[in-house]
Amino acid sequence: MPDLHSKAEATFFGAKGYDLKRLRRKGTVFSSKDPVVIHQLQFTSGGSKSFDAADFDAFATAGLYFGRTHLIEALEKHRVSAVPGRSEFDHIISDELFEVLVRSRIQKCLAIRIVKLLREATDKPIFVCEQPLPSNHIRKKGMSVWRDAAAFEKIITPIWRDELAKLEQQYRFQVLEQPVETVNQNLFLTHHRNSAGAIRLLDGLNVVHKRKEYAHMNADYGAIVMTEVIDAASRGIVESSSAIGDRVHCPPDASSS
């Protein structure tokens, strides 16, 4: 986006699904022995099979199963008694068990795994972008868990932010929650305008997702998120260079404003 950020340069290293779990670190260099992962790193980055953390000023993860999307999905078959919702479910669980479930899903997600690897190699700023909520059109798929997303958000978000505050302090990263302007607050889902026309992560980057795709977002959404990343990275780089040894940290709810 040179017209918006002429002084910023970004290199993307991406892979589908859980493929980046096969990313490995040797010193400050990140690579993989898996030919599928190597191929995906090459086509998303423009030719690089690996990257050296020493070559970059800051890092950001996007998606990688980090976000309230995957916490709400945990309620597809299980509910807490205070918020049963309207869609069908199989089991009622205690508040305590639900909290353990939420915290565990956050701790074990792929994004946090990548953050840990990065933090072993560098002290530079790291930003973690929340995976977007599904498009609000997902509610047309019958009585799914997403019909109750707004109710579930109220019980999930306090646990989510508390756990993130601990992880942020431990691994020194900053969470960038989903941009508020992209969220239909009444439904706690992403506006469909941010999903329509999303591109699949395939060679050429020119294949559009099927019309009934709800999970992936389009270039307009990407531009909003990248603007937030670049702005946050610019501040973080200045802070880290002016106060060597200080932690770059922001309270988790600050990014939602």
C-alpha cells in the first residue's frame, strides 16, 4: 500500500491451516524441512524459503487460530448455565471448566507458539492480530453457534483479556484486536462487506473464495489491519530504540479503542 505507507516495507510469510506449526528456529533463522511449508513460504514472500529475524525491525502474526472466533467455536457443543443461547448443544459445563477451556485454547494456539519462537530469537517488537470473526452471513446457515455470538462474547472477552495480559507480559508482545469498524457489534460478527471477494492462499493469489465462504476476509479488511500494524510497529520501534531493555507493552483493551 505505497500510497498509504510509503516508508514502510513488509515481507509476508504465510501458510494454510496449521502448516506453520512446522516452522523451526536455528539461532535467528526460521525455516522448515517440510516441502509444503517451504513452497508456501516462497510464494507468499516472493521467493524466500526462510527468514532471519535479525533482518527485520518488527514482527506481526495474523490469524493462526488466535482470537475469540475459536473460543466461541468451543461453545458449539458445550454451554455454561448462565448463557445457554438459542441453538442446540449437548452439554452444560461449569463456569470454572469453561474458563480453563478458554485459557487453554489461547495458550496453545499457533500464534502464541510462533510468538514464543520469535521471542527466543529477538527482542524486537511483536504484534499479534486477532483472527477475524466470521462474516455475519454465517447466521444464514441455520441455528448455528454463531446466532448467539453476541451473548457469548460477554462471558468470553473478560477471560480473554485477562489471559492475554499475562501472556503479553511474559512474552512481551502487543495484541491488536479486530478493528472495531469491521465488527457488527449487535451480532459480534464481521460485516459481510469485509469478507466479500476474499482471495484464497494459492499460487498467483488470484482465486476468489466460494460465495458462501465466511471465515476469510478481503483486501479492504487487510488494508485496515495492515494500517494498524504499521502504526503500532512504528511506535514500538521508536520506544524500543529509545529505551533499550524496556518492554514494549500495551494493555489489551487499549487496542480496541
